[in-house]
Amino acid sequence: MRLISTILVLCSVLSFTAFAQGDPDTLFYGDDPATVFENPFGWGYIAGTNEYGDVGKYQRFDFFGEFDVTGAIIYMGAMSIVDDPDPIRIVFKRTNGINGGPSRETIATINTTADQFDISGAGTSFTLPAPIPVNGNLFVPDTLFVGVEWDSTHNDTFAVLCDTAGLGDLEDRAWEMFSDSTVQRFNEQSSFSWLLDADMWVAALHYPAGVVGIEAQGDNLSKGFELRQNYPNPFNPETSISFSIPSAGTASLTIYDIAGKEIRSLVNGHLAAGEYLERWDGRDQAGALVASGIYFYQLAFDQFKQVRRLVLMK
């Protein structure tokens, strides 16, 4: 089952010590794969000014349904600004039809500067002036790339957070562009290649086509429909999720992984109006402990849905 509401498809390694998992990023530098350099920032894909001429990082999203993409959240783990903050572009692209990577053509751009990014791990939200429609179905997805681009004359350096346990490279989700406009997967063997299979912490904000996101439905929320942020978050081994519904009816509270796969059903049935508190112990429906990483929990009631993100850290 795929999650059909706001899904933030992310990656899950933060650069501060409490969240650091796996090994620091390493990079093939030159044609000899034995020549390897560690990312000086530690975890996170280094970007901006560096020695191998990249000008863009992208994460691919496959939409199995009709949605409106309304923006993005970019998670930076480190930032080094030299003199004035350099311009950075949040871009939205289709596939290039050649190797499955992002197109050179951009269908939408959000302009910002390096100093506008949060580097605490909370992420920075960017909203499009108009939604981008995507039209996939259960069998054939519609693909969109969301990425970060900068000029080759960039003086600033930053690290986009990533997941060292991800499969983004193996599944063609994590890409980069060089100053000559060529694109490649992160682990694609070339003059420069990452020694890592990972996804980037880039979020695509989207809603079912024609539906306003629940976060914007103030009237509905004021009438008693609300899903609150879990606590603690991040958590180990257990977290609490509270919510309220305005009237009696059928409600569901479901945990999903970052691919939209259902992991655990916490509530599914008839509830009276009121406040509720559920706990998740980090186990799937079969009772097995799930891996560390990012998960989503969705509350559905009547025609309303709301989704929030939680992080399991072991």
C-alpha cells in the first residue's frame, strides 16, 4: 500500500553527533578507485565549492498516482559561507530520456541564498508559486527530480544530508550534475564517484491532485481534527502519538516507511469524538523491530488526512 497524502521522501543521516550513523562519505577522486578522500564535513554530500566541478544534487521521486507538488524541504548538515552568501536554486525537473537522470531543462525554480538554510537538521521549507501536477498510476509512476543547484563560480560550500544506509544510488534516485551539464548517479564509476549507496535528505511536498494540504485547512483543524508531533522525536525504543477527532467515525493511524510502504497499523476502526494517545514501539505489523531511519505516520478520518514525520534512532 502506498501513502496517498503528503509524503516527504527523505534520507536519514544527520551531521551532528547524536544522529550520526554509518561511515563518513568517501569519494573516488580521479580514475583510480583506490584514490579515496573523506568528505571533510563528515556525513552529508558535499556541494558548492569543491574540487570536482559539480553544480547540482538531485533526488528522484516516483509518484504512483495523481498529485500536486507544492514545494520542497532541503536538509543541510553544514554550511561554510565566504563573504556574501551565494545564490542557490531549488529546482524541479523531469527525466532526461537518455539515462534516466534529471533533465537539463528546469520546469520550476525557487531562488534563495546560502544563508537561508537551517543546518541543525530541522530542514528548510520552500514553497512553489504554483503546484506542479504529476500524473502517475498504480503501475506506471510519474517521475520528478527535486534538487539543489549553484553556479560554477560559487564560493560557498555546504553538505546536503544523506543516508548511508539508503539505496538511492542502486535504484537511480541520487544524481548529480557537473559544470559541463552531464549527469550521473552518485555511485556511477567515473572520474569522480561516491563510495556510497544513499538517498539525500530532500523532501518533495505533495498532496492528492485538487486537494489542499491539511496544514492549510485551518477551519477543519479548529473543529477538532488534529494530528500532533510525536514525542519524543527522535525516539528509541518507544514514542507517543496524540490526535483528536471532531466526531464519531472511522479513523486510522498508520506508520509508513519513506517508500510509502505500510509498516504498522496503530488504529483502524470506529472511534468516538475526543482526544487519543497511541504508542509505537518501533515494530512492524509482524512484531519485528524496524531499522533506524525516517518514518511517517498518517491520521485519516472522513475526508481528512494529516501526515507527520518521525525518526527512529538506535
